[in-house]
Amino acid sequence: MTKTIVKKKKLRIGRLLFLLLFVAVIGLFLYFLATTKIKNIIIKGNKLLSDEEIMKIAKIETYPEFFLTWNSQIKERLEKSPLIENVSIKKDFHNTVKIKVKEQELLIKKEQTAKYVTAKNEEVEYKKNLRVPTLKNEVPEKKFKSLIINLKTVNKDILGQIAEIKYVPNEYDKDRFLLYMNDGNSVYLTLTKFEMINYYHKVLVQLEGRKGILYLDSGNHFKIME
């Protein structure tokens, strides 16, 4: 009678322990990725928006998970803001997120809509007051577009000294504007000579403290206030 021999398989404990250890390490690594928080947020280039506002728009104000918060997510959220032109994001050591923003340049505020107009001729809402001119009346679309182009060439310190701008065409000049300055003077300008406002400080020296109306649209003369 032939005996049936049953072979017993040896349990390879070493391999099983290695597999369990490997799974445990992967689990711990995934747990680390899922729970490690952002520790530092550095924001540069912002003036219109505060750090807190930028963090809120980017949805990182609660310092979420560092590895699960993608740079592309932050960039996409921030660039949806009408006040932000573009953004660059970088993650660094010690769970730091670095955000560099380029904000829109706001050149003028429309009194009729209470909105600011960017250098790209786009209207945006902004609740804070800026040192930019207020446009007092309506301007034809083509003239307004040209006005924005010209305002981009005005020195920032001069732009901050213009309190109000009013469109005042006459029968001789359809491009004529009147600028009310913060110092009490007024300046007539035409679109083809708008860059002359950059010489305003030099003209003031010659006026020797007198107040009046400066005609830079034609003739380049000054009329003293009575």
C-alpha cells in the first residue's frame, strides 16, 4: 500500500513582516502628507490687497495641508481677483509658501459708478480710497480710452496730486480736459499734450506760490486767480 506524503509549506515570516512593515511605512508617509500643515506664508508685491485678503482669496487663511495644497490651485484662485494681474507661487523649506503678486494699476475713479479703472481700461470695485483722480463726468468711449493711455504716462507723484478730472470740450478742441489739483490750481490739457502735466512741479516754481489756472492745452500760459 502506497503512503501519501503531505508536504507542509513553511510560513515565510520574514517576508510577511517585511510586507507589513512596508505597508506601515507607506501609511505613515501618506498620513504625514495629509496632516502636515503650512507653517509660514510670505506675500510680496501687494498694496491694494492686504495679506489677510490675499490668503482668504487663495483659501489658505486656515493654513491647510502643505503637500495637498497645490501651487496651481492658489494661482488660479488669486488670478480670478479683478485686482490681481498675475501670481507666482513657490513652496520652500519649513513648510513655507511664498506668494508674489502683481496687482492691477488703478488710474482713475469714476464718480458715476464709484468704480476704479485699471491701466487695461477695466472697471473694478475697490472699497478703499486711493490717491488717484476722480472723473467727474461722462467721456465718449474713444476719448476715455485715450485718456487712460495718457494717464499711464503720468508720473505717480503727479497723478497723486490730481484731485479731479473733468471732460470740457469746446468747439475748437474735442480732446480738452480740466484737471483740479490738490494744491488749489487748475490745469487745462488736451490729449495730444497730456504728458506736459509731468512738468507741473517745474511750472509751480515759476508761479512763486500764486494760485490760478494753467492753460497747457494751448498757449501755455497762467491766469492768476482774482
